[in-house]
Amino acid sequence: MAIFNLIYLSCGIVGLLLLAYKIRALRSSWGSPRVVALISTVFFSAFAVFFAAPANITWINWTTGVPNFAALLVYSLVVCFAGAAFTLVLYWRYPPVQAWHRVRLIVVSYATVVAAMIVLFFKSELDEERQVDFDTYYATQPTVAVFLFIYFVATGIGCGGQAYHCWQGSRDPAISARPWLARGLRWYCAAALFPMAFAVIKLFVLLMDWAGERSFDVLSLTAPLMASLSMIPLVIAMALPVLGPRRPSPSLWVRRWRTYFALRPLHRALVHVNPGIVLVAPGKFLNPHHRVRRQIIELNDWRWALTPYFDLSVGEAASSLAHQASLPTDEVTAVVEAAQLRAARSSSARSRPAKRRPISEIVDGTDLAAEHDRWVRISRAYQHSPIVDAAVADFVRAEAAGGKQ
């Protein structure tokens, strides 16, 4: 019993947490049929699994004073879940008006099944409480046999319809263009396969019991555990379309850290210009996207602060040497900018009046990747380019010679 309680209660609590999250997240869209179907699906599945725990079965039977009443409650919730899940995928695949013609039939059919189950349950002789083997123990009682038969068939049809439409929907060209949504539908398909397999196994055991073959009864005891595990793919299915697109790509995460460390030497070299703007938001220290974004903001700010101290001769010298070395255009621009920054940050350059302007103004790019690449080229040129060294060395010598005259 302990393992049954652990599995059912764990999966049930996960389902209830998912239900609370969905109600909160979708509270502004309660008028939508799709939202109602989604909330209903989670509600019925969560409570069906939660109440199926043997500890809760004992409490329900004791509270109601009706032996085996928990079986009626849990089985009705499972049937409602199957109908709600079937309804949900129809609303996903078709416009609301078109889907309603099919949904109306499902609602009427499954409401009729639950009503029939209630009547058959109270017409049956169920005096002995059976927490685990209710199906096999009462399988040969005619009213219970019909009760179980319509329960298994309705569950299998509903979950089978859910699996079919989810799989077909994931292959639809319009949905395939949104990979996280397509993956979510495949997980919904997987979630439906668990209770569908449960219904098929239970129905097979029921037919064997009718035939007098009891050697398969052990399958009936393990099948509900399989159905309860459907809560795991259901949670994944609901999380993927929402959280998947927000999940940073591992390769992008690595690239951002590489960009961060490529910019770090230049960032440290210029931080003295205005150290007060350096910021790492709380909780973002290990977030490379935030760290690189802040580096770019701060480098741009320091660059504009140093712009009045750029020297025309430094830019011309760096540009001439870069063209002589046959560097590509973007590398020429990076070398000129690095040389200007290197010369402007020196104390001698900033001690004179800020009169001269740079050769050209660099306009902040709207393409984030291009902005990253531009600053990485500048950072590397600042550290390693012999052209930058030569241009700045000429500038320093000229400044020194001018100071002596």
C-alpha cells in the first residue's frame, strides 16, 4: 500500500500544482472554450489520481458511509478527464464554431456514460470494500461488469481520440513551423497513451474474467499505476510551448560567455572613464546574456565619453597602416576605433582641451549580434593589433615632442 500511496499522492500533488498554475496564468481568458477545456482536463486528471491513493480511498468510503464509493468517484473523474482531453484537442485543431459540433456530441455522450455508471453502481451489490482489486473482485457481477465495460471503453475512446488528434496536429505544417508547440502536442499524445493503455489492459482482464480465466488479474493491479504516470508527460506537454521558447540555447549560452571574456580586457581598460555605471543586477552574476548586455552598454557609454579626445592623426595613421596590410573593411574600422580609444584613454590626451572630433561616428547597431561582433573585433585589436601599437606609439612620440617644444 505504501508504494501505491507514494505514487498516486506524488502524481496527484503535481497535478494539483499544475492546476493552480494554469488557473492563475489563464484567469484573464476564462471565457475561451479552449481554456475551459484545458482547465477541466487538468482538474479531472489531478483529482482522479489524487483520490486514487489507497489512503484517500479509505477516507472517502468512511466519510460517505458507502462501501466502494471512491471507485465510483475516481472512475467518473477518469471518464470526465477522457472527455475533456478529447474536447481540448478538438478545440486546438479546429475553429471554435466548427469544433463545437463535435464537442457537443462528446459532452452529451460522456455525461450519459457518467450517469449510467452512477445508476449501475447503486444497483449493484457492493457490500465488501475493495481498495485495490475492485475490478477483478466484482467483475462477474452483471451490473458491475457493465459499469466497468462502459468505463473502460469511454476512457479508451477519449484518450485514443486525444492521442490521434495530438499526433496529427503535431504534423500539421502550420504547427510544425512552431517546433515547441509541435513537441508539446507530441507529449500530449504520450500523456494520452498511458490511460489508453490502462483502459485496454483493464478491458482485456475484464473479458478474461468473464471467460473464467483469472490468471491475468495481476495486470489489473498494475495498470492504474501506469495511468497515474501520465501526469508526468502532461506536465511536460503544458510546459514546453510556454517555457521552451524562453529557454536559452546551450550553444548561445556558450557563445555569450565567449563574448563576455573577449570583451573583458577592453572593459577593464576603459572602466576608469566612468566606473560608476558598472552594474550587475542581483541574481544575474552567472547570466552571460545580462553580463554581455551590460558590457556593451558600458563600453558604448565610455566610448562616447572619450569621443571628444579622439585625435585625427591617430585615426589616419591606423587607417593607412590597416589598408597597407590589406585588412578587410570591418577590421580596418575596428583597428581605427581601437587606436582612437587607446590614445584617448591616456592621461596626456585627456589633459588637453577636447577640440578634435573622430574621423567618423560609429552608430549603435540595431542588430545585437552585429554589435557584439563589432565590439569583439575592437577588443581584440585593442589588445593584440601591431597596427594599433604603431599608431598609438607615433601619437605618443608626437605628443612628447610637442611638449618639449
